[in-house]
Amino acid sequence: MQQLERDIAQQPESQELPKLSLIYERHPLYGVDLFISGKEGASDLNLLRSRGITTVVNCAVNLDFNFVEQPQVVSDHEGSVYGPGEIRYFKIGLIDGEGNPETQMVAAHYILRAALEQVLPEKPSYPRRERGSVLINCRGGRSRSVAVVALFLHLTVPQEFPTLDDAIAFVRLKRDLPENEWYKAPKPVLANAARRAAAWVTMIDTSQ
């Protein structure tokens, strides 16, 4: 597996993908659309707003965004800007390869569910209460985000995606990933982590 990951890392640069891809329309449990993008799409607030996206779930540990734009409620303490962002923002922080804890893909599934299920209180300190579509991103929008969305679809829409491989194949097509990149989209180590996570989540959910 380590040799395969090294071979993947040495491959030529992948071809450009759409800035934003609609992966699944009107999820039956949540009624919202699910999108995937890389850093370019996730950083374009105007694009997100035009597609009704109110929440971003960032799968990458090596990528961050500053969605804070309201000067009257923004603070800058020792160079660290903080305040309510224009977009509700969740961070999973996966590595695109080996190094993730065994349970991190399990956590990724539950964080994505939380992004869809969380209900914010009617308080001024929680100004972003809109419940729109959700974007799942990583740096390139072709590996970490693909694995997380495929796992989520397999577990939440099992009648359409009875296996994780069914979900991965569907997400690859919706993301317009070229067939010559499928071997690394998602990376094998992440696909295997998603398979193990599916078993963990099923066990957790059925025990409740």
C-alpha cells in the first residue's frame, strides 16, 4: 500500500475539474443538494451563494478558508481574525493518504451528518442559521471529498448505493473525474478507510 501511494504521488498533474460539481440532488433525508469542489470552488463565496450553498465541510487538513467578512463584528487579535463567517464551516482535517487515525473517517461521516442536522439557537451570536445546500471540499476535490461523500451516500441512501463501490463510482461520474484517474480518486487508503468506517457506523447506529 505504501508503494502504491508513492507511485500515485509521482504521477503527472491531474487534469482540471469543474469548479463546483452537483453530486446528489435533494437528498431524501435532508432535502438539500450535495456538492463537491476543490479549493477554487470552496473559496468563491459568490459561486456558493448562487448555488444555495450555506454550509462548507472541509475534508483537508492542509487547507483553510477565512469566510469572515463583516467588519462590524470581526476581531483581530494578534493577527488572528475571528467572527461569524458568511458560510457555516466544518473541518474534518483528513490527510490525503496514510496517517489518519482509524476512527477519523468515522468522524468524517458524523461531522457531515452534523452539518445537515444541527439546529442553531435563535441568538445574535449564531447569525448563520440558513439551511441550504452543502459543499464538501478538499484541495483538489478528487480524493478526500470523494471518499467522504461516497461513504455518506452509501450509509444514508443504501437502496441506491448498496455498496461503497457503487457510491464511489457514482461520485466519480458526477464529479467528472476522468477514468484514467479513478485509481487515485479516491486514494486506495482512503477508500479502504471508508469501507472500515461503514462497518463501524453501521454497528454504532444499530446499537442505539
